[in-house]
Amino acid sequence: VIGAAGRLVAEKGHATLIEATARVLRARHDVRLEIAGGGSRQADLVAIASAEGLGDRMAMRGHVFDMAAFYEGLDIFVLPSISSEGLSRSLLEAMACGAAVIVTDSGGIREYARDGDNCLLVPAGDVAALARAIERVSSEPSASELRARLVRGGRSTALQYSVERFANACADEIEGRLR
């Protein structure tokens, strides 16, 4: 089960994730995509999923009240942003809940995303690279070892970010935008 959470807007890159998942699904049939969140692109994303042949292999969950249960139900969490992403709460939550993480290299992600340690890092908007990363985490012979390493690294990273540190990072980002 692959998942993402966030506002359904173009810059969050959900279309890239849907297309990458469809590529993976062509090679293996045990893949499912779950997306939590709502927004202006929901109808467009459903149409893309339909055109890509995802059918009942994708679920749009809308607003999810128990996000911990959502993350815990995932094997892989993907943050597919195609524009600048700051400190992502959903990414840290997914890491804390034990999902292996794949992120796109956008904005401030590099502050805490360490490729091969706590996540796999792929170029933003690159459908083929994202599909390869999903396959690498889910089906290569060494996938269980890789997944375990990403989960350990992710949990360690999530523990480093306290509520106070998160609030300070958000304040710094807002202050930077106001300058």
C-alpha cells in the first residue's frame, strides 16, 4: 500500500504519484494507492487515475481524522511535491508511524531527508524515477532490508523534531516569506 497525504493542489504532485503508481501496477498487481486530503484538484486526480487504469486500485480518502492509523496502514509513504516544500508535517508523521518514505527533492526537504538512510530521494516531477523508487522499496530482492533501514532512519528523524522545533521552523519560514 502506497500513500500520500496533503492538500490536493497541483504543487503537491499527486498527479506524478498517480502516474508512477500506474507504471508500477503494470509490472505487479498487488499495489494499492491511498490518498488522504481534499482540495481543488480532486476531480482531476480521479480522472488521471481512471485514464491510467488504476480503477479500484486507488482510494481518495478525503479528510482523515485518525492520521496515525492511516500512516500505519501504509507500506510506503510518498511526498511527491513538485514545488518548494518546507518542513512537512505529514512526512514526519509518516516517519514516526513506521512507513518507508520516498520524497521528491524540492525546497527545504534536504534539511532532513537523507537518501538511503531515512528516505529515498527522487527528482521532483520525475514519474519514471518515482516508479523506480517505489519498485525498489517494494519488490527488489533487498527490499525488506532497505525498507527496515528507511523505517529506522525515519523514526530517528521524526524523534529529532519536537513540537517546539517544528513551530520554530514554521515561524522562520513565514518570516522569510515576509521579507
